[in-house]
Amino acid sequence: MNYIRSTDGRSVTVELIGEVDAANVPEIEERLLKELEGTNELIFDLKKLEYISSAGLRVLLQMQKLMKAQGEMFIKNASDEIMEIFRVTGFVRLLSIK
């Protein structure tokens, strides 16, 4: 899994590449929590994400809850495979997906 972060003022874009699973979720979670300070927009670009486990879904939900208090979060460029995971788990109703 690779994690690429870019920022534009108070907006942070995180590109997740490869697989997000229980093995790398702690690192992702730690990095995200540090980067949310002073951020009013968090964007996850998933165009190169191949797989996300339930642990990864939990992190997205956690970030969504945190961002509601200080701004907004949305997901863009999710592949058909990732969208299917969001549909099956009901996350399409919980996350802002563009």
C-alpha cells in the first residue's frame, strides 16, 4: 500500500494505492489523525485502490465522523470493485462519494 498526500490550503487529498487492510491500517490511521488538524476538507482519491478490508472501511468511517466536526470529507475516483464493496456494506449511504 502506498499513501500519497497533497494539500491545497486547508484541503488535504490522500491517494490510497494498492490494498488497505488490517496490516497497514494502523499506519494510515496514525498519519491521517496528524494531518486532519487545521483541515476543513479531506478528499480520498481511490483511483488506484485495488482492495479495502473491513478495517479500512472502519478508518474511512472514523475520518468521516471526525471531519463532520470541522468540515467535510468525500471520496472520488472509486473503481467499480471498490464501489461494489461500498454497496454491499452499505457505505454508499454513509460516505460522500463523488
